[in-house]
Amino acid sequence: RAATLEPDFPDLTARRITTHVRRKRLKEAEELVNAASAIRLKEPPMQAAAAYFHYVRGNHDEAGVILQKMLDPSVTLPDAIRAYARQAAYAIGDHRNKQVWTDQFNRTDPRIGREWKVEKGAGVNVTLVDQAVLFDGAQSGVSDRPTYLHQERPGDKLHAFSIDLNLEAPLDGVFAGAGLMARSKTAPKEKWPGYQDRADGWAPQAGLQVAIDPAGKLVWRKLEQTKMSDWQEVPGAPEGARSLTLEFRQSNPAEGKWDVLVNREALLKDVEISDLKRWSRTLELQAFCYGRLGAKVRFTVDNATIVTLKEKR
């Protein structure tokens, strides 16, 4: 993300600083910043370069001070530099407004804990094993009843959710993946494979799921107005992948748009889910599986990360 904040100005020293930062040569960049005279550091290109260096270095307060000085109404700036300063100041403020919750599941107790909830479907157990969450068993009793692990967060404070999914091989007859789900008291007219029924009467209303299908392909579907779409392939997904990091990130909360990142690369962009426009109620952040009757299930999830906002949008 820092790369998007790079200033692009003609000043040679400023260019050298930004080049060093981009190439992760922070020591060289720091030497140039420290060597600059107080007069030079009042020049807009140098201020922009110094702010960029401090931002990437993690000195957000220092970067913010420089940018606020640049944006003082009494200061005359070229349009390009003023636009950069505004963008950078917004990015720093946005970063400060986020808090990150992580779980590496590095506990010895087989109980998962940390406010994770398990909805056990039909025959699949969910436990902590070897510092990961293991889904293990065989689909019994009925086909397509899901088992899932989930956390809950307010929809208007959620920024992103990611989790690692690890399979030894494709699971014959099984979908295994991750997603997010919003619920309401409105029951759907038709249920779908993997429908998440609950005794409390809260039914799935809207959501987004990504999974490895029985053929080993990465697929996705969305739930909108209690109607689930068909599974379709994720464009550009790695072939035959068994270990993936799946991330769901709100790209435009006001329009209910989401990005899906696979191994940190955005493969689905601005997936619109109309029900989730300015959604303020709870969202479930899930890892799940379901399959045909008798299908064997064994996979793990690990390294969960949830990014929320300190203040609502």
C-alpha cells in the first residue's frame, strides 16, 4: 500500500529518497533526509519525499506533521504536490483508524476459544490440533449440511477478514472454504447446498463464499436477498492450489462492494451485494465445509486476521 503513496516530482534528491524507499533501502533514504538542510526540507518536493520515508518507516506521527504543514491553506503548493499530500494524509488517517486482531491458534487446549463459535453439521468435528484448526470426519446422516467456524463483528466496523486454508488434496465430494454471512429473520423460499440452518431462527440473508471444490478448483458464489448464486470459478486463481490465503475486504461499504484476495492478490474486485450496503448489524466471518453423504473431510485453517475500524465510517 505504501507504494501508492510515492510522490513523483522532478527534484533529484527527492527522487533519490523515494527510489531508496521503494527499493527498501531505508538506511540510504534516511541518510539523505538527515543530510538535507532545514531550508531544503521546507521545499515541497523534499517535504513530500520525507513524509513518504517516515510513513514507510512507521513514523506515522512525523509523516502526519509534515503533511499537515504542507496542507496549511497559507502555503502555496503546485497542484500535483497538494494532491499527493491530501492522498497521503488520508491514507495515514485511514491506517490509524484500523485495528488488527489475529489468531495463529498456537494453543495447546483442544478447545478453540477466543470467541470462536462452531456450528457442527453432520459428522465433521472441529478441534485445535498442532496449532491449527482441524476439520475432520465424514459427512453423515444427510448431504450438504455444513460445518463452520465463525467470529462475529459489526458490519459497519469491519474492513477485512483473512484466513489460511490448507488441504492435503482435493476432497472428493466436498467444498471447503471461507466467507462472510449476514443474517435476518427472513427465511429464504428455497434452500441451497451448504445452507446454514440455525435453531435461533436467524437465516442467511446475504454473503460471499470462496471454496476449493471437489475437483480442486477455486470457486465463489454470493448470497443476495436470500438467493444463492451458483458456484463459478475464480478468474486467475492458481491451478491445483492446496494452501491458500483467502481475504475478504470491503472496497466500498456504501455500495456493498467487496474484493476477494487470494494469496494477497485481488482476483475478484467490487463484488456487489446489495443487502450489505451500509450494513451495520453483525457479520459472521467463517471457515466452512459441506459435502455429499459419506464424503471424507480433512483440512485445516490457520492464521486468521480481522481488521476493524476504531471509528465507524
